[in-house]
Amino acid sequence: MPQRDGSPWNPVTGSSHITRLSADLSRRRATGYNIETLYPNHVGALPRQDDRYNTMPYRYGFLPCPDPAARDPRNAGACYARFDHQTGRDTLFNAGATTSLAECCFAPKHADAREGEGYLMGVATRNDQGGRADLVILDAEHLDDGPIATVHLPMRAVGQIHGWWVPEAQLPIAG
């Protein structure tokens, strides 16, 4: 896909990272802003956090990404990363090089759960099994322990969730 100026697409400069955008709102006019890359070794799109903290300061974030420690990114395992924005640390669930991981979704363990205390869910496409998919469910505080449950789907499934977890108590009552 060429750029507007006709130059070829560069996947390295076009890759996305977790960034923080800062603007000085005390000024009458927005004349600029600062973009800080928080985790330069993690490349990925569609980051998530505990949705109860949307539009508010939050500590934990999640991202589907290739293994940042892989020597050859073409053979990197597919990962979900958990970022602690307070400490700058990350933990990974690595699904392996023959699996693709889609956008993840966070669900709190219970209504009064602490931020980040819950489950991370996403679709894992098994490329070495004809594209069959699994729903993987991980303890969001211990991604590196691997899935606590795997729902084996007997078919291919669209990988993107593009949704939010809604607790049963918030669903409308069918009449």
C-alpha cells in the first residue's frame, strides 16, 4: 500500500506502539503536544485496559504483540502483554509461533475487583491446524502462567472481538 506521496509502505516506521499523548490544557490554544513511546520493544495494535477505567488514569494495560525478545521477528511467538504503567514492567503470555492472537478483552473477576484483577480473553488462531480457533482465557494478573481455560472451537472464527465485557447485572432484562 503506497503512501500519499507515492513512496512504498515501510512496516518498520509504520508500526504502532503504546504511547502517551500529553497536551498543556492551561493554554488558550493547543499549539503542540508531546508523544512518548512507553514500551519501544513491543509492537502491536488494539491495546486494552480494564474498561472500568476508560477516560480515567489507569495502571494496567494489555496488548497483543509479537514476542519482543525474539531474535527474528518473522518467527516470533504471538503474545499478550500486560503493562504496569506505574513500574514500567511487563509480563507476557506467549502462544507460540504457529498461533495468531487477536484483540483481547478484559473482564473483572467480580464487581468490586481491583483494577486489573480479572480475566483476559482472546481468540487464538491455530495456523498449524488449518486456522482452527480457540478462545483462550487467562488470569490477567498472571499471564505468564498460561491459560486457565481454553475453549476449543471446531472451526475458524473471526479473530477480532472489538467489544467490551458487560457484566450480567448491566444487561437489560428481557421482557
